[in-house]
Amino acid sequence: MPKPPAEYPSHSLFAWAYSRVGSASDNRGAQGHRRQLLAGLRGNVIEIGAGNGLNFLHYPDTVTEVVAAEPEPYLRSEAERVARGHRQVRVIDARAEAIPAGNASFDAAVTSLVLCSVPNPRLALAELKRVLRPGGELRFYEHVASHHRSIARLEGLATPLWSRMAAGCHLNRDTLAEIEAAGFVLEEVERFSFGPIPLLPAVDHILGRASRP
């Protein structure tokens, strides 16, 4: 099993703020994105960076178990509270880069607004590929660098400061390319602009699914 980075900082203040803006983000459209992300999933699922459990409500009954990994203590406690109302959800303290599960353990994997902030997205995706069975699904919902060069350039300039303020979040990651580079086969991708936080500009998002060969 790959080792996680030596430094994986806790961002308790940002975690508290993130949990407070989640409902507002859902009301602006993120809830519909979550439903679309999880529709049709079956079997047992690993979700990395589960945050405060905003996805739990939207898992269909065809999902038998959700192992929800969240390393940040405050968000994990919030997720555990939400999980009490969803018997198939089990919250664990684990990092995306070091999932405590054997090879080919899951039917599906979910990333939801997390690959922007993990210290090593390549290692995280390698771990997801490892724990997915052959033919298993990767479902992803992520914000990514703009496809407009001028905006992408501004996002690159803003990322160092934004990343320090927002728990390691990067505005300029090409997550779709990372998913392909990890060896997943893209099956369906929707790209759209969305502003989850009032007063902040909309940014590009991707929502889709890929398969593990």
C-alpha cells in the first residue's frame, strides 16, 4: 500500500467554514450535481474526502455499503453524525493516498470536490484504482482549471494564495487528465461552469464516470 505524504495538514477553521457553506452551495445547484453523480451506483462503494457527509443522502438503495474516508477531524465528526441516519454508511479516518483496504475491494469509487485539495492526486487516483475491482466505476465531481487560457492563467496566479486560505485547494488542476493518466477509461464527462459560493466567480467543473480496466 502506498504511503501518504509526510505532511497532511489539518485545517480546522476552513473545515468549520466549509461545513457552514455546504447547504448554500447545495441550494445553488450542487445538490442536483450530487444526485447525478451517485445515480445508478450499485454494490459497495469507497468515497474519499467525504467531508461532512453531504453525499450520504443521495446514495441509492442499490448501494449496499459506503466506506466514507475523511482525515479532517471536525469534518469527520460531522460526517459521523450524518451517517447515523444512513445505515449503509461507515465513516473512517483515512487519507485518499492510503486507503485501508485490500486490492479490488470495491465495486465503485466516488470523488466529490476533493481531488483539488489532496496533496498528491496521482497517488490518490492510484489508490482508487488499486482498491477497485476490474470493471469497477469511478464517479467524479470536481472543479478544474478553466478551458479558457486567459482565465486559466489567472487561476494559476491566484492558486498559491487561495491554496493557503482554502485548505490546499488548487484552482488550476487538470483533474480529467490526471484520471486518464491513472489508467481509467473515461465513459462519460460533462463540463460546466458553476458558482457554488455566493460573491465568488463561477469556475469550471467536471462530472462523470470512468471505469477501471
